[in-house]
Amino acid sequence: MTQFRGGWPFPGQFPNMPFELNKHSPQARGLVGLWTPLYKPGSILRDLSVFGRDADPGASPLTNTDAMFGLIKTLDGVDDYFEVIGYDGVLGAGAWTTSMWFKTTVGSVNALSNGVVSWGSTSTGTCTNVSVENGVIWNRTFGGRIVSFGSGFNDGEWHHFVLTTPGGNISVQRGFVDGVEISGSVSGDGAVSITAGSNPTTIGWATSRGSADQFNGSIAKVRLYDKEFNPSEVYQLYAPQTRWEPYAPIPRLFPVGVAAAVAGRTTRNTDSHPLGIHQAMAWRIKQP
């Protein structure tokens, strides 16, 4: 299992705590990509899934700090994006789910097809292109097969969006915002079967890659699964109590009776241990 350092996801707590994907978490089942900023290296989006397909930046997306997520990426809507080189996304007519946190500028009027995450080709019904346009969340699959969800999401606040499908027509795709299902408005219902396109899976730019197709705002964690999610599973992705479940801190060992620095904070162990060591888990250490 790959270990990560410098990106422990609890904001403000133990920024250097090493961690890994919790493969026993229900949220790890069917996970084919979990892209998030880490402190090191700072330019890419690291893929925390078992596949390790990192997303490389186009232009210069900014890495910023955020009280809710620790690190985020801010895209300028002009030339910033990320692409997962060599990965075409979940293909075919089967089930999949994508999940993301996004925030746009207050009152911003986003250009057509401002892509948050996209994969597939540019023929009718052969791609997924999740976008936020004038506060409305869309999935455009080309050829006029479109579904939209809600409005008012360009309010300068963080929103969690999940799009999930068992496969088949676009009309069976379900959207959830901040853990709650929102009825979709379908235009041009028809079959969706995703095929590989000329561009890989992309975060921040629509499949067509037009000059007006880039996302303007901030993103935190983007996930992709090869399974459908039910409403309960969707809510677990959103809820504060369970959204961090896929992350597992890695125990570290410290000598008895000495001060030990744990992820930038100091603790002292006075326990007697037959082996002369103490196993300290990050969440058990009192904050100063």
C-alpha cells in the first residue's frame, strides 16, 4: 500500500502525519481515482487510490489553504486544468460514480461547459462532462443528451456534488448536492456508452477542450468509482463524520519517557511498555 506524507486531510491537524488509503473502508470499494492536493509535491493532484494515477497540471493552478480541506486547487478559468495522462476513465455502458467538492466565485457567470471533471470522446452519448454553468450543475454527453441539477451553486460556498448511474440512458443518472438528491432535468434522453477520446480524464476542462470550457473556481477532492452509489453511500461521502473514512493514519513508534515530535506537535510518553516503545496514533494525542 502506498504511503503518503504531507497531506493528512484533517485541516490544521498534523500536516506531516503519514497516511495511506484505508482499503477496508466501504468508500474504497470500486474506487478508481481519488485526486487531491498534497503538500509534497505541490503542483500535481495526487491519486490516493491503489492505482496511483496522478493528475498533472496544465498551466499553473494555484495551491491554496482552506479551513475546510487544508489544501485546495484554484483554477483561473483561462488555462488551468489537470489531466490524468494515460487514463481514459470508466468506459462502456456500465455503472459509475463521480464525486467532487467545488466552489465558484460569488455571483460568477461561468462560461458554457465550464468543466469540473470529464472523460470520454466527443460523439453522441460517449462522454461524461460535469460542469457548473451560471450556478447550474450539468452533465453533457454530446449529441444533445444532457441532464442538469438545481441552481444557485455559484454562491461562493463549498458544495459537494455526486453523479451516479447504473448505466444506460442519461435519464437514469442521479445527482446529489451536499448529500441530498436533486431531481434532474433531462434534455434529449438517450443511451450513454463512454468511449476513449483523444484526451485523458481531465479535471478543470471539458471534454471538447474549447477556449470557454475551463472551470473558474476552487476544487478539493475529486473521486471516480466503477460502481453505482445508493443515497446512503452518497451521504457518507458528504457527511463530516464519514467523509475522511478512506484515510488511515500510520502509527509511529517513540521511546518511553522522551519528548517526541508528532507531525509538528510535541507529546511525552510516560507509560511503561515491556518493549520500551509506545505506539502513538495521531488522533489520541492531546492538542497543546
